[in-house]
Amino acid sequence: MDQRVKPAPHEIRRARADNPKTRERDLAAQLGISEAELVAAHCGDGVVRVEPRVNDLLT
């Protein structure tokens, strides 16, 4: 079983700042995280969490 520790959100943001030309999926792979985790690290900093409210979409 893989026991790698995932980077903290501030470490992910720093990696993004240090590698501005790296594609998101490539950076996520380098960090050993998913692209969703990369985006989640930026919540509140230009990224807004979308609430799944299907009823609002269908009415």
C-alpha cells in the first residue's frame, strides 16, 4: 500500500506558483494528487466550490 503523504494546500499553491507554465494535470501527477485536489487547494483564492443543487437546475 502506498503511504505517501499528500502535500498541504499551501504546498500545492507554492508548487503552482513555482511552476506557472506546467499544465495542471502534469503538476498534479508530479505532486501525486488528482487535478481536483489541485483545484481544491485554491478554494477561496479565485476558485469557488460549486454546490450540487440539481433541483435548482431542473426548475
